[in-house]
Amino acid sequence: MKRKITVFLASLIICSFTCIKAQEKSLTKKIEADIAIMPVTKTILNQAEVISADIAVRYKFSDRFSGGVCVSPTFIEYGYGETNYLPFFLSLRYSFIGNKAISPYFLLNLGGSIIQLEPDAEFQGRVSVGADFNISQQCSLFFEAGISYITTRNLWSPISIGIRF
């Protein structure tokens, strides 16, 4: 488990540097990137623990609406074993109040995974509400709470913390 967490954290660090470099280009005002960590959460339907992260890149269609893609390395540990997989999502975010010191928002991630799930691909979705705490025009910290579901009848309620560029 320690090896997985180390690989997980190293991946987040590498991706954060990539996102920062992407922000230095001319599309800074139209592209947002965020990285979030979801601490260990117990599933509601099955006896398992879930830990995951999100790495998302979205195009800002307006001050309030953005859409893009998200990848979410996920580890589910059951009493008898574990499942590790990598779902990809279509990620939509709507901010209720644009460009304020604190901006509440709604997030919808829809997608699934074909990597490391038995026996077939799985659908996964997440609905969250959160708040951006703007540090500057280019960067904010965020907190979100939501519900995630995967078709193997796992349901959990992740709480995420992260940084958005």
C-alpha cells in the first residue's frame, strides 16, 4: 500500500508541474487545470475503502461554465483484495458566482474505466458541489463534497481538496 501511495503522490507532483507549464502559454485565460486529492473514504454499499485523485483540464466557455476531461487514479481496497483502475471522465463545472473571493460551483464527471477492472469496462460518475477560494486571478484552492458511483455497485461520498490554475 505504501508503494501505491508513493507512486500516486509522485504522479500528482509530475502532473502539477505539467499543468503549471501549460498555464504559461497564451491560453491562460481560457484553460483551467486542477489537481485534487480525495482521502480514504468508506463505501456505502460494499465493505471497502476508496482513495483517489483527480487531474482535470477544462476549457472555459464563460466565466461560469467550463468543460473538459479528467483522469482519476482510484484504489479500492476490499477485505479480501483490492482493485486499482484509471477512469477517464467528461468533466463539466458550473460556477454559481463568477470571479469572486469565494465561488460556489457544481461539478459533474461522467465516464468510466477500461483499465484494470474485471471483467469488463465500468461506468463511473460523480456529482459534487464545492467552493473555490481565490488566491489570485490565476490560482484558487477548492473544497468539494459529492457522491461517486461505479457499476460494480460501489457508492461512496468523496470529499476533495485541491488547487486550480
